[in-house]
Amino acid sequence: MASPFHIFRKYEKVLIATLGLMAMIAFVFLSGPMMSLFTDSSRLNPLIATSKYGDLRQRNVDSLRNQRQTVHRYLHLCISEVVGYRIPFEIIEQRFFGPATERSVVETWLLGRRAEEYGMTVDDAAVNEFLRASTDNKLSAKQFKTALRRVKISSMAMFDAIRNELIAQYLRHIFLATPREINQLSLQATPPALRWDYYERLNRRSTVELAAIPVSRFVDKIADPDQKTLVAFFEKHKENFSYPASPFPGFRQPRKIAVEYVKAEYDRFAKPDEVTDDEIRQYYEQFKDTHYKRAELPGLDDEMLADKDDQESAADKKDETKSKEKSDKAPESQSPEEGADESKKDGSTSVKRHSRFHLVSFMDEEKKGSGQKKTTEKVREENSPEKPDGASKQGTDDNENEDATTQETQYVPLEKVKDEIRQLLARQHAATSIEEEFLTMHDEMKAYGDKLAIATTSAEEGGTEAEIPEKPDLARLAATKGMTAHETKAVSQAAVRDFDIGRSFVNGQEPFARYAYDNILTFDPRRSQDVAGDHYLFWIIEDVKEQVPSLDGEGVRKQAIEAWKMVQARQLAIEDANRFAEKARTSKEPFETLFSDEKSAVVSTAGPFSWMTYGIVPGVRRRMPPQISTVAGVDFAGDDFMRTVFNLNVDQVGVAMNQPKTFAYVIRQTGFTPNDKVLWELFKVDDFSKYSAVGVPQQYQRVRNWIQGVSADAEFRWVRQPEPRR
């Protein structure tokens, strides 16, 4: 019987040639540019953004995201090696370059191209310097190479990825004037007048009388809008979200998420009684030069400590003296009385308080020199010690005793701060214990999330359907560790603040309500902490997409009419409040008596309160951004309300609305603490770092404005809006 390969051997050359020709045809026509003729390239790789530096398609953006994620993994390994334990991954994202979202990486790409346009470069030496600084120069070359092998990337590729991040970061730092190795805003260049403003916002406290007039009371007096007006109003605001603290209406239905989380309460883990005296003493010795060294506070003279009546009497005498010289001197600032008169003329309801800073750039040279001379002489006089009778008889022994006394009292005694240190160390121990417990749960949650993502992706791409893993039982895990498990329904960003986790912060800075809705995917575990010291381990378990409704949608027309009438009613509420204010200006009676017959106003007193506050927990104080203080009787006070309150002088009356403009308030200023002179002297010696964070929102807005300018110059345009969680 003939072999089955007989035919193949007979025509071997012809068959091999035919197969080779078919392979070449397949290589040419079924791959590369020719293959794109048979596929929809715009669908597989859509255009994301355009600019004068070039276009970015989906694959470009994905590559940028992968680069950043790789850098984050590499730095996470290196820094965890330095500290001796695995630190939370989100801390790396926060400290180095930001999250790997589409908006963030594209923004970095754009700034990098602008930096190159300016001629900026980042060489290998700069990358090495960055790595040494990031790891506190504690890793060897071998350890760096080991981390590279673990993330499966070459040193050249890693250097290029870090280089792309650094060049954009350096450009930011040039604009912000910040240290290169720290990815945060700098406020060190803040001028003195702004520093004083920040200090006042945190430390000056006000007490006021209030009469609240609800805007809703006037809605019935507003007729329904016609169809054209309603449609125009709806079209203007349909893309906006509605927020409880926002004065602007919005009809866009927001994204909603359901959150499952484990809560570790500080009180259950903090054990101050277990902190030993040796630990307290060691901490005190380690930090006494920075934390417990006595500051030389300015002396407070009798005028500073005088009662309010004495101060007003002295001020009246000074005003009488100054009034005689007024014709010979150019006024530098407006007096409270003059401001009050003008406010009545133009309808303004508040008066700007005196500023301690005045323009000197164009001051008359003779006057400026005279002022400098007087200031210098005054300083010399204050610094010259007054020697009483017999001072010359003091000997060397007295000087030595004085030096010894000074040396002994330069630190706050340990006994006075012992309880404070005990609480601080207890808080640190609690945080460490919670971190250790969270790590185990975090790993189990992370493993589940990764397996679920693989299974879901495989099913979506039509591949072999992977088995859905079993979801961890967080309630059981939490119970075994002395914690509690909770779950929310699908809620909006505004509504999540009603839950305890909704008032926490991620990395001590970013509010949970913003972070959770912008940065993370479902079943991606993260951590947060609130101002009470409670810790949270959470993930998103349900994600409902946002949508823009139509005016004819269920309940939408009624909602639009109510919102329009509410906006129109604000002016009526302001007019009514101004009527109340005029009545209050002509009477010294308390609001409770003055407005006892006015049923439309709710009278109350509030204070003392400051414009902004860090909260009440010392351990978290320096990490949390300051917030606008809560004022009893006021819903969402807002900056406009606070500005009116703190610009009023004592016994003056003003009118302001709250942040969402749902109430108009008549405000009478009844007093400030501490008094101006004490506050000023404390400001001169206080550390700027304690209150600099007040200026962070303005600085961030300044950065956003700058980046928008760079985008405009680069003719940058998003073709498709970036996914917030990609």
C-alpha cells in the first residue's frame, strides 16, 4: 500500500511554494494598514483630544495611564522597602503625580510638551536624584533593580516614564515656586496682608444676633413662568447638578453609588492607659525643640487688656485728636462711621473693617521716611532696657542666676504636657493597630476585585466565561476585629454626606464625597478617616450612571417651575430683610424684643464662631483642610455670609444670604474675641504653617486658571470628555 505522503513528496516543491505565497499574501492584506480597511479604526482607537502638539487617541491615553500606574507600582515597592511595611497605595498616588485618570495623565502630557517648548529637559541625573529623595537615599542599586524586575520593566523604560512625569511637575513648581521633590502647593510667598487675613479667619471669633427670613415664604407671590421662559430656564440649567449648598438650580440627575464599608472607631482602639511613662519621656525628648520650646510672647499692655468701654473711651479721645489734624493729612483708610454713612447711601449692608496694611509704593517720600524714622526709634526705645535705681550695683551672680532661670524655663515642663503626649501616642498606636487589621481585609477585598474584573472583562469580550468569585463577607470580618460593617443604598454625591463615611477624608485631605465619585472603580478598596479619628475601609458596590432628563420627563416640569419661582423670590426676601435692618439700625433693643411682632423672621443668637475652623481633634488638625465654621441657626453659612459678619463693626447691622440663598439674614455684630491688639500681637509670633492652609483653595484655583491658560495657548480640545474614573 502506497504511503499517504507519496503525493506530498511527489509535488513537494509546488506545495511549499504555494504555501509560502499564501503566507505572504496573508501578511500583506490581513495585517497593518491593509487590515484597517476591513475594520473600523475610529471605533477601535477613537480620537480623544487635539492640540497644536499633536492628537491623542485612545491607545495613546491608555499608554500614558499605564506608564503612570507602572511608576506608582515601582515607587510603592521602593518606599515600602524603606519604611519596612507596605504603605497604602493611595498615598503613593496622592504624593507622586496624582491618580492615573485620563484627565490627569493628559494634563501632564500637555504640560510636558509646554515645558519642552520652553527648552526644559530632565536628564538621568535628575531622575536618579528624584529616586534618592523619594526613598530618603536608603536603597541600594541592587534594591532598585529588584523593584524593576518585580514590575517587569527595563530601567530605560522606567526612566523615560519618570522623566515624562518630572518635566511636567517641574513646570508646575516653577509656576508655584515650590520645592521640586514635594508634590504640593506652596504658600510661603504669601504677602503679609493675606497672611493676616488667613489668620483672622481662623482666630477671630464673632458673636451676632440673627433674624432669618426664608425665601420660600415669598414663592407663592411669584406667578408661574410662561412656556418660553420656562424652556429657556430649563435649557440653561439642565446640564447642571443640584447641590444643597449651591445657589444655582440643576436638573441633571447625578451619578449615584452604593458604598460598603468597615468602620474602626477610634475609641475602641485607643488605649491611653497602656502608654508608658518611658514612651512619653522619649517622645518629649525627641520633639521638645520643635513642639515644646517656649515661644517668647509679646507683652500685653494695659490698653490691650482693657475692657470694651475703656477701649471705646480711649478710641474717642484719639479720634478727637486726629480730627484736628485731618485737614493736614491725607486719609489712608475710611473710618467705621464714614463707612456706615456711605452704606446707607448706596444700600450696602456691611462696612469694611480697618486694615493694618496700607499701600506704600507711591507714598510721599518725606512722609515715608518720617514713618520709617519713627518706627526705627520706637523699636530702639522698646528694645532698650529700662534700668531702675541701683541697677548698676547688680553683679555677675545676678546675671548668672538670670541666665540659669532662662535656660530652665525655655521648655514647657514634661508634667504639663504629659497627658497631651499620652493622648497623642495613644492615637498613633490606635492608627497602627487599625492599619494592621485593615491590611488583611484590604488584601482579601483587592483579590476579589481583581478576579471579578478579569471575569467581567472576559465575558464582555466574548471569551471563555470565568467563574465569578465569592464576595468577602465584610460584616463577619469586621466583627472578628472589633469593627462594624455598613452599607448604603445608591446615593448622590450630595446625599452621601448624610452618612458618617461621607464626612471623612482620603489621605487626610480630599473629602470622601469628592474622591469616591471621581477616582475609583467598583470593588476597588480604599481608606479614609474623619475628624473624630475614626477609620474607614470601603469600596463601591453599585454604580448608577448620570443622565440629563427632558422637560417632559416625570416630575421634571414641576421641579423646573418650583426652582424658577424660588430664584425670583430671593429679591423679595432681600427687600424684606433690608426693611428689618433699617428698623434695627434705629434701635438698640435686642432682636428678640425688636422683632417680637414679626412672624416672618426667626430670631436667634450665635457665637462665638470663627470664619473657618480646623475642627476639634488635635491629632488630625494639621492634616485636614480648614472648613467654613458651622453657625447655629444658619444653613450653609458660606463665604458671603462670613464676609458680611466679619466686616461689620460692633453694633453695626448688615444683611446677607446663606450659601444656597434659601434664607436672608439680618445680622447685628455684638462682639469679637480676642480684641484687635491681642490678636495682632499673637499673629506676629505665630507659625504661618498653622494657618496657611486657609489659602489653599485660592491657590488651587490659581493653578486651575493657569492650566486653562496653557490649554488655550496649546489649542487643546477634548473631543470626548475624559472618563472620571479612568
